Amino acid sequence: MKKIVFVCIAFLSVTAVFAQDTKKPAKPNLLNRAGDHFMIQLATDHWSGMPDSISNHTKGLSRGLNVYVMNNKVFKKNPQFSAAYGIGFGTTNMYFKTLNVDIKSTATKLPFSALDSTDHFKKYKLTTAFLEVPVELRFVKNPEKENKSLKAAIGLKVGTLVNVHTKGKTLQNKNGGTINTFTQKETNKRFFNSTRVAATARLGFGNYSLFGSYQVTALLKDGVGPQIHPFEIGFCISGL
């Protein structure tokens, strides 16, 4: 009798082991998958709609930086799609040569003054900074391997203007000779729209993508200057 009981127990144990080995692995919970909760964007900055009197004085590669913390919500019926929203900041830097953007002017229009035949700064830029709320509709081709999958997103970001300033370094005469090596910084937001709305898009693979954005609202307030609409093209690193 004891032998029979022993054999039965051994048989049941072996059966259980084989059952565990052949059990299918549980499917991952795609609703809680990683979803690019952190994004860093390195951008090249451009202005559309600026007249030749300004575009002829742009210099080098204008550039900006955007950093966002996002919350990603996966669609239950189709985990390839998700909606994301977050908060962060965006900065732009437009570089000019032999040009002065007098943001502290008391005039009704923002002066863009050419300085080809007079003293000017060797390095000169106009910087804007926004606190922003981005929203995206996202697509991942393979949700189970998001970090090794094709990704795409379209969206919108709304921002409020935090700072506008110009910075000039190394004052030169009209012939390029150095007059003084000091740095001049001026700050004023009076001529600029306090709110910006921009359409956005991203396309990439894994944690890396190319992105673009176009500012729907004008950079300057109505009547104070040309209808300039900034846009960005750049590289995005995302993860977590």
C-alpha cells in the first residue's frame, strides 16, 4: 500500500513539473508599459515671415532646447496608441550679425536696426523662454518592445512667455576691430505675445526621433512688427 501511495505522489509531482514547463508565459500588461515620460529636444530655430531686412542679418545656426515631463495613457482597445500630456520649458535663440533688436525701445513698433556701417556686437542673439504644456497622440508599432520599435506622434503645445532678452558680446567698430569685450544683456517682454500655440510632430525609432514644430500664433503682438512665425526642426531623446 505504501509503495502504491509513493508511486502516485511521484507521478503527480512529475506531472506538475511538466505542466509548469509547458505553461505559456503571461502576456505583459501593455497598459502600464513605459511611455517616453521624459523628453529632451535639441532644435534648430527658424523664423518664417521675416522681411529681407532681418533675414539678411541672421547668423550661423540658431538653436534651442526643450525639456518635458510627460504622463502617458495607453488606449485599452488598442495599446499601439496612447495620449500623453505634460509640462516643461522651451527656449529659442536666434543669432544675428550687425543687427540690433531694441526690445527696450519706448516706440510703438519694435526696432530692428541694421548696423553694417557702425559699431556692433560680434556675437548677438535674441532669446525667448516659455513654460509649456505639450499634448501628443502617439503610435508605437510594437508596444511589447517599445524601445526597439517605430514610433510616431502628432500634437500641440501651449506656452506662456517667461522671459525675453537680447545678449551682445564684444563690441566692434564697422571694420571689425574690437572696441570693448564687455557683455550687454537687455530684458523686456512688451513687444512679444505672452501665449504661444504650436503644432508638433515626431517620427523615430526607440528612444530617438526627429521632431518639428510650427508656431501658429505670431511671435510679436499685432501692429508692433512683422508677422513672424517661428518653427523648429531637431532631434529628440526620450525614455523612462
